[in-house]
Amino acid sequence: MKSLRILRGYLFTIVGIAIGVAGLVALGAMSERIVRFIEGGDRFVLGQISVAGRGMGMGTGFTAGGMLPAATIRAIAEVPGVSGVQGQVMLPLDPSTSQFMTLTQELILGVDLSVPSPNRHYRTLPLRAGRFFREGDRRVAVIGASFATSRGLDVGSHLALDDESFEVVGILERMLTAPDRFVMVPIADARAQWVAKDRLLRTVLASGAVPLTAADLNTGAAVGWQDGEDPDQVALRIRERVPGVNVQLPSELSRLLRSSTAFFSALLAGIGVLAFVIGGLSLANTMAAAVFERIRDFGVKRALGATDLQLGREVLAESLAVTLVGGLAGIGLALGLGWGIDATVARAQQLFHFSPRLLGGALGFSILLGAAAAAYATARVISVSPAEAIRRGA
């Protein structure tokens, strides 16, 4: 009961601390989201060599460009150091939308199930529900977490792609990177989607001017390398020995990814530092002011014989309790706001990532800074004589 009375006396202080911590945590969560996005994309591009046919096509993403025929894929597989080549079809879900920032665009990814994934970091993608593809599957889809949330889809739901119905058989775990917005289908279905979406390709196939088979309809390929090989060197060998392809060196693609998101990272980092400083000063000022308001109470206790050490212990215990309650309330407020925004305003894309290190760091920061501010204020108070403290408090 005594603790509750003390906390009620510090109610406005707790509210002030909670608001400051909530702002700090919310901005930190946005920064954490960008960091996870960059780390996930970087991990993906460093796990494979991305190859595409020269020219422009409907394809998009890391492994897309012009057409990459089956003969070219076989030639890539014969390059020394290559361990596997998986043909892929990557298309925009809606060709009318902008291609800017394709990492966050909704994409159809056709996967060749006859070849294991050559990506060293993503041999398999983590599933939240359902299953992955089986050999012989047609008209089925495995979808990303953000895509599923934005459309209210679950395992067993049906998704229409160009007037064709696909059954959702699996939903990926939220990865906070590009696959969150993927619609993955067997490559035969993706090829059919490509033909349906691309009028020029339909014209070429109908004319018979270019002998093409279904196996030639690839927008790109993911290439793996053998153990002990340098992926950049293998990529350079492919570039030298296989004509008519665009080869992305993993290190170059990683640098491109980081440079393309550098502005947003710097902006959020700057905002985070500013919030850290402003929130810290606000928290420290609030806690110190709360102690100074009790100067008369401290003066009376010292006049009655309380020692400086006893007052210090009392203030430290109260400040730790107040900052702990205020910090937890601020974290709870930030979590509620963040989850609410992600669930309503930004259903198609998660804006906040409340990592354990962020929440733990914010709580520890608030407790330490609050205790330091209280200790400073107490030192100032006890430097004043009891009579002067009582007079000032009155």
C-alpha cells in the first residue's frame, strides 16, 4: 500500500517518462525494421549469384531481365566452380504498378522444383503454416506473411492470378525482407503467367519466328558455387564464358542494396539520435524536478535526524520504482501504437520491429538515466540546510 501511495504521488512523473520512452521505442522500432530489411536483403544477395538474360522484359527483382533460354542455363552449369543453377521466373504481380523499390514490390516468383535452391543462406524458406511445394504441384501458391495479411489469406484460401485460381498451401514466416510480399508458384505456372501478362511474348510465340520451348521461358537464374570458391570470381567466369547474360557479382549487389537504402538508414539514425537526446533530457528533467518538488519533505526529515545516506537510499529506491513503472508503461504504449498501426494503416507492410534488444535497451536506459537524475537532484537538495530546505519548500 505504501508503494502505491508513493507511485500515486509520482503519477505525472510516470506519465512524462512513459511518453518519452514511448517515442524513443517507436522511432527505434522503425530503425530496427530498416536494419532487418537491409540485413535480410544482404543475406539473400550474398547467398547466390544472380544471372539474367540481357535486355528488358517483364521480369523484376534480382534475377530478372530479358529471356534466359534453357541452353544458356546449361552453359552456366558447365562453368568451373558452379554447383547448381535454378531457373526462375520473377514477375510483378501487377504490371501497371511502379517498378521503383522492387524489394518491397509484390512479386510472383516461379520456382523450378527439379533443382534444389542454390542460395547458401536460404536453402529453404521458413514456413509459418502449411507446406512448401511438392513435385507435380500445379495451381498452388506459397505466399509471404505481409502478402497474406494484406489480403486476409490463410492456408486453404484461393488467390486469383490473371483469372486463374491458385490454392494457398503455405504461408512463410515473417522475414522482414523481400519474400514477405512474394507469391511463390511452381515455375510452369509462373511461365503461364508471364505469357498471359506479356503481349510481346505472346506475339513472338504465336509467330514461330523464334523456336522456343517452355523450358526457355526464364527471366533469370540463381547460381550456387562450390565450396572453397570465391563467388565473385565464379560470377566473373560466367560473365566471360557465357555470352548474352547479365551477371551480378554478390559483393556488387550487396553494395548496391546498401547504397540504395543508405539515405533512409541515415535519416532514421539521425531521428533516433535526436529522440535519444530529447527523450533522455526530458526523462532526466522530469525525474529531477520530481525530487526538487520534495525539498521541504527532505528538509523536515533531516531536521528530525535522518542522515544523508538514508535520504539517498529512499530517493534511489523511489526513482528506480518510478522509472521502472514509467519505462514499462512507455514500452507498452509504443507496442500498442506500433501493432495498431501495422494492423490497420500498414497491413501490407510492417513498419515497426520491436526487437528484444530495443525493448531491453530502452528500459535499461530509462532506469539508469532516471536514477542518475534523482541522485544528482538529491545531492543538490542535501547540500541545503534543513531550515533553508523547509523555507524553500514552503
